[in-house]
Amino acid sequence: MKIAFIIRDLGHGGAQRQLVLLAAGMVKEGHEVSVLHFYDGPFRAELEASGVRTLCIGKKSRWDLAGFFLRLVKVARSLQAEVIHGYLAESNLMALFLKLFCGFPRIVWGVRDSQTDAHLWGILGRLSFRLNCLLARFADVIICNSQAGRAYYAARGYPLHKMHVIPNGIDTGRFKPQPRAPSQTLTFGLVGRMNPMKDIATFLAAAALDPHAKFIIVGSGDPGYEKQMRELATRLGLDERLTWMPAQDDMPSVYAKFDCLVNSSAFGEGFSNVIGEAMACGVPCIASNVGDSAWLIGDKAQIFPVGDHTALAQCMLSFQPHNPRQRIVDEFSVAKLVERTTRLLSKKVLWLTTGLGSGGAEMMLVQLIRGLPQFQHVVVSLTAGGKHATALRAAGIPVHSLDMPAGRPTLSSLWGLFKVVRETKADVMMGWMYHGCFAAVLARCMRFKRVPMIWNVRQSLYDLKHEKRGSALVIRALAWLSWLPQRITYNTQTGAQQHEALGYRAVKTELIPNGFDLARWRPATRRPGLIGRFGRNAPMKDYATFIAAAKLITQQRPATQFIIVGAGTEELEVPPNIQLLGERHDLPELTASLHIAVSSSGFGEGFPNVVGEAMACAVPVVATDIGDTRWVMGETGRLVPPRDPAALAAACIEILDAGLTPDHAARERIEQQFSIKSVLQKFAALLNSPRRAAASPRAHAPHPLATPLPHP
């Protein structure tokens, strides 16, 4: 990802420090990061040392406006950034103004406080604040570093649905506990610039109520305010117990002087870097209830009301030493900051699927979404419900069900799709299964923008007569529309060839087979004589052939038991030795317990998941030669013709007679050629560069891992 940050200056400050940490962390993750700054500063050298490109625009004065903006546009255009990220108010405005001139990149605003102090800036400050509130709706994403800041700015017109909270990151490698000489006297320290918002007066007043402690104040800033605070300290009789220090570079050594850090800010504190740094150094903190200090500290007993010096004094008098470092390591590290920001700024993928029921295609979709956390995912299901919808929502993935009756789009469902598309503003659209691909075409039209679109076809196609009338119409329509997507991905070689023969553009073809999670699907204790058939009750699964074969097997091997698992299978009529288990959620365990796994599909099977899952469990497979079953199985298991109960029964009896022998070659084949890791890598590359040319555009070119195709 190419990202350009914009900030006013690179001088000492909390926002600048966070930018340095974030930019350096993103470079380590492989992103191309640039920082545009109006004025120079000491952090520039640190940024460049970490591999971040810095460009100083050189704003000459307050009134250097037109020339400055032209220079900014020229530099920003040269970067060709995918994301322009402003840091603080005036930089946010500049980022937004650049959108029109830089090819409409995603514009991100950075809100770094919980309450503005624009009233202290004069007319221009107030004007800037009003302008930010007015134009915030045009930013694509707004990142706040505190929950308090999000609430404050949302109440002043910022669009709440675009606002996200990503707390600051603390460099736990730099800020860590240091040795400290033991002392009988507690030392309370305050760190912050000399500014009324830090409310140093409350700290001094509280200090006067604690006669046994020592105090340190560290910071520089407004000389007039500092003079007032020093005079107040003298009047309160604190001169002998109070040490004043200017701003320091070696802050870990400063924190090592404290038993406890106090933050007495009156307003404007979003996420306090000082509190986070002190806690990372093992120094407990007491803070006013401003911004997210209470959330950061995590202990209400260490929080006092703003301006209440008596309550602060009580907190200091009752203070008990402890080490709060682990909380920072777990929740507020730089690694967490980079991870959260990268995910939020990453490409947004809109998945449009026919449904989220119990089929193999739906299961593969869920595996992909969970396995690609570097993208933002939004899922639209044309039909209602489905067990995978619940699982995705539990994982924090937005799922929108259009509740469309099967094969019958309604005005309400189309309006629902329109709203999701307009709100999501996806960078890539992925159609999943036929109706999902057709919905992706509609969604792209609703987007009013040339958004890359990818189709994913999940089955083979021997004869349209086997399909429902509505599905057949959609399949033919997609052939005519196949010039629209950037890529058409297939999970089977056979399916790709068959769809190309129907008119799907061969130049768009990309083959990505299914992948299997080998940690989930693995060998276990098996039950002798147990044969299983897994799959939903649908004509293509041809349960009639399996049941007929089971009867033939029972005649010769009466002790054999059978189970059928899948949605709707409870309706099948079967003999007593076949158990109908319906839809189950323990498929890995059930699969691993089988003596033999059977796939009896008569048509339409693309890449049979049940075959690959059984192979991963080292369970011998007997399957019909449909779709890419031959490719998946290789030299393992037994292949039989479709709709041939006698051949299916004979193959099963042959394996039963061989005893309870695990098929290690089958698992090895899955490990080498169909692991979920390799599939995730291919989809990640595709989503990152959907317009790239395929390495081998025609599916029937020999696949490097494939055995010969089962059908010419």
C-alpha cells in the first residue's frame, strides 16, 4: 500500500511521535510510506533512518497560501498514493483538498485530541475548526485516538459512521522499567508542556495537602504560564519539595525518578502518551477524568474529577505502588497500533454471495475471510440467515442479509443492496457463486465508479438441463457479461473449461483450488466398518446411488454401518443401518472417525470439499469421477463412474476387506498441493492486484500441481 501522511511539522509533540512510530512500523510491514510536512523538525532524521520518505513543503509564512498549496499538490501528485492521511486539523483539510488533484485516493483524517482548544488560536483557529466540522463528511475514514475524542467531534457534526478509534501505540522497547534507588519518600511527577489545559495549578494545590511526598514537574512551553505556576508553588510552600525540569529527551530516565505519575489535565486530552509511556516503564498513574485516561489506566480508584485538588490529594495519600506495564504491552503497543491502522486503511472487499448456509462453497468463503485479516471485509448474502452468517458476525465481520426469496429479487432487496454498496465504498467486489456474481454486476453499477470486480465460480457445468430454470438464465447471462470482471476465478480445471465453452472469457480465467486447514482436519481414532456420505440433500449429490450401494454392501458385509450428514438429509428414506444425522457442526471429528468416506455426486461437483477433508484426515475415499475429483485424489482412494451403485459398492467392499488402514498418501497430497495457506496467498495477491494479468490465463493449460484432467 502507498500511503502519504500530512502533518504541519516534525517538532517534538505527542502527535508527531505517534506518526514516527506508525510510519516506521508500516515500512517494516512492507508498505511504501511518505510524510509531507509544512515545516521541518527533529523527527525528520528518525523517519528517514527508518525508511520513510520525507518531503518538506516549506510553508514560508501564515499568508503563504496559494504558492504553498501548489507546491503541496505537485509533491502529492508525484507520490501516487492510494491513501492520504492527515494528522491534526489543518493537515486534515489539506488532505481533503488534495483528493481532487491526486486521482481520488482514500482520504483519512487523524483526530488527536478529545476537545479542541481552537478558542485559544484566535479567529483563524476558530475558522479552521468550523471548516473541519463542515467538511468532515467528505473524508473517507476518520481515525480518533480516543473514545472521548470520537464522542466530542461526533457531537459537532463529524459523521459517526466514518469514525474509528485506534489508540496510540507505546514503544515498549524504549519505555521499560529502569533500576531505581529505593526511597522512603514517595515522588509524584507531572509531565506536560506549560499550557493552561494541563491544569498544573490543581497538581500544585493537591501537592500542598500531602506534606510527606516530593514532586517533580517536567515540561516547557508558555513562559508566562510557567511563571504563574512557579509563583503559585512558592505561595503554597512547595519550593523545598518541588523540582522543576525543562522538556527532556530521555524520558525513560525521567519516569524512573517517579513512584507515580500524575496527569491533571483540565481538557483536550485524548489518549495521553505520557500516561502510556509511564505505565510501560512500570510507573503507576493517577489522572483526571479527561479523555481516555480512565480507559488507559484501567482502575477507577486512580481517577479524580477535573480540577478537584482535594480528590487528587486523596488519591496520592492512598497510593499503593504496583507495576502496570503488562496492560500496555497487551493492549497499547506499537505493534497493535500498526496492526489496527493497517487493517483500517487496507483495501475493503465487498463479498456478494448467494447464501451463507452449510455448503462447501460457503465454508470456503468463511475460511478466506478469516484467513485474510489484512483486508477489510463486508459480506452481502442474497438470502436470509445461514450458520456461517452467525460465525462471521461473531468474528466482527459485517454481514448484510438481503432476505431475497430464492430466485426472485424484490425492490426492498435491491434497495438494501444499493444502500450497502453506497455505504461500503468497496475497493474490490467479489461475486461468490452464480447469483453472487450477478449481484456483483448490479453492485458495480450502483457504485457509479470503475471498481475492480472478480467472479468466483464454484462448480462444474456438464449440462444446463441439470440446473433450475432461474439458475440457467443467470449462468447464460454471466457468459454474456463476462467481459466486465477483471478476473474469473474457478476452483476446478474442469469447471473452467466448461464455462469457457459456454462463452465465459478465457482470458479472464484464473484457477485457485480449494484449500484445507490441516490443523482442523487431521487423523483420529476410526470406527471399523463405518461408511459416511456428507453433503446437503440436493439432486447433484445423488443420494439414491449411495443408498442403493449401501444396500448392496450390507448384503455382503452385514456388519457395515452408514451415516449420512447434511442439511435436509433427514427427509431421505433409508434402511435401518443408515443413520440420518442431519446438519452437524462437528464435521472434522465425524470425518476422522470414518472407515470410508464416499462422494456419490452425479453431476455439478466442482472441487469436492468432502473428498479433500476426508483425505486430510487420512480416511480412504471412494468417489464418483465428477468435476475435478480425479485431480484432487490423484493416485489415492478409488474412483468409480457416476450413477453406478454396483461399482461404488465394489470399491467400498475392497477397502473394507483391506482392514482399517489409514491413507497417509492422501493426507500428504493435501499437505503438498491443497493447503489453506497456499490458497490464502493466491487470493491475497488477487485482491491486491485484481487488474494484473494472469500468469496462465487459460485454465486448461497444465497446472503445475495437477494430474491429467478426467475429461477431455
